[in-house]
Amino acid sequence: VRPWRGAVTMKTVIVTGASSGLGLHTALALRDAGWQVIAGARSFSGTQEEGVYRLALDVTDDASVDRFMAQALAIAPHIDALVQCAGVLVLGSCEETGVEEYSRVMDTNFLGMVRMNRRILPVMRGQGGGKIVMFSSVNGLLGVPFQSAYTAAKHAVEGYAECLMMEARRFHVQVCLVEPGDHRSGSERYRAHAAAMTEHSPYFEDFESTAAVIHRDETGGSDPDQLGRKVARMLTRRKIPFRKRIAKPDQHLAVYLHDLLPPGINGALLRSYYFGKEH
């Protein structure tokens, strides 16, 4: 892939998970803001247009990450920012979600970020700094029924990012957690149900109710283009915040109540919201 002729004067950002959902909207917003975007996703095949390169990337595969980074550095040896958006979701009860289903979510949503960071950190240290943005979620701050795999992965991202922020500071590498609430984006391909979640499950009634609420909240969620523009504006700043929550007021309130209320009361409120009744 040949570098675009304007690459010398443009800042360069890598965006993972850029084929759909919030990753796609963020990549397009960064392009529109004047960044040279190197976008990675499993479905990409090395196409390019002015300002955007779309390269194949599977964040769960070490060899794929190595190939992607070699191509990216051939395009732009100086990488100003890495924005990590790759993610999948499996809905299912804690009891019935299989270990392999947990592993798939953790491998993409958490270990995928670890793989990318291990490749980009030597580059950023060598060039004297950079910015790493990792997409967490409101679910990285509180649990939601039947989203234990996704919630566990995002909690892992939150804790990992705190460690990375402290370690990378001396090398002028800044770290930010973007914590989105519900947005109108994504593909059902990345929102699978656990194999065991059938009408024979003892949890099926509550699962159906919760899945319907999740679908309603996502369908009526915030504008993903606006989220992309907020991330693009944030990256233009000299210093970026460690946490940036982008959510509706009720989702901000849910996080505050989670931290303020006793677990039993908070759990009762969430069960009522998702199940439609108290147990």
C-alpha cells in the first residue's frame, strides 16, 4: 500500500473495529476532521481512498496484528493516535454462557486491545509520545443482567487502562477510556445470543424481557456520528482526559446510583428496569 501524498502534513490515527458500529462512525469523523485514518477490520482487504486506508485486521490473531502494524508503519512511520473500537457481545445467563463464549468476547474486547497496545507502545515511545484511546462502556462501570461476558471484558479494560496510564506517562503516551452509553449503531452479527438461551432455559422469561429492553435502548440511543465527532475533537487537544463518558443523562445517573447506593438496592432497581417486575 502506497502512502497517500498528503501523509507528511496530516496526523495519523489507527482505528480498530472500523467496519461497523461506533468504530466506523469514529473513523469517518476523524477523516472528516483532517486525520489520515488507517482503519482495521476483519472484512477489509487493503483498499484506500484519500485520507483512509482499510487494512485487514483480526485483533484476536497475533499474526494478523503483526501484518497490520507492518503495513500501517509503511504508510505512516509516525502514529499519533490509536483508537480501539473492536468488540463483540454475547447475551446469556452466567450459568449457561459457555467458557468458549466468554473466551471469544474476552479475546476480542480485552485481549485484542492488549495485542494492539503491545505493538504500538514501542512505536510511541520511540517517537516521543502518542495517544491511546480504548472504547470501554457504561457496562465497564456497572453490571447488566445477561451481559456478563461483555461486562467482564469491559471491567477488565477499565482496570488495565488504569495500569497502562500510570506506566506510559513517563514516555508521554496519554491514555483515555471512552465509555459510551447506548448508541444507534452496530450489527446483529456482533450481538449473538449464547447457544443455551432457548425456551428451555430456566432464565428464558427474564432473558427475553432483558433482550427486548436492550434492543429498545439501542434503537432509541444517541447519535453515533455525534460520538465520533466528540472523539475527534478530543484528540485535537494537547491533553486528553483519562475518562470520557458519552451517554444520555439517565445512563450517567445509573452510574452515579451504582456508586452511591447499596448493592442490594441498586440491583433491585436494575432488575425492575430489565425484568419489568421485582423478584
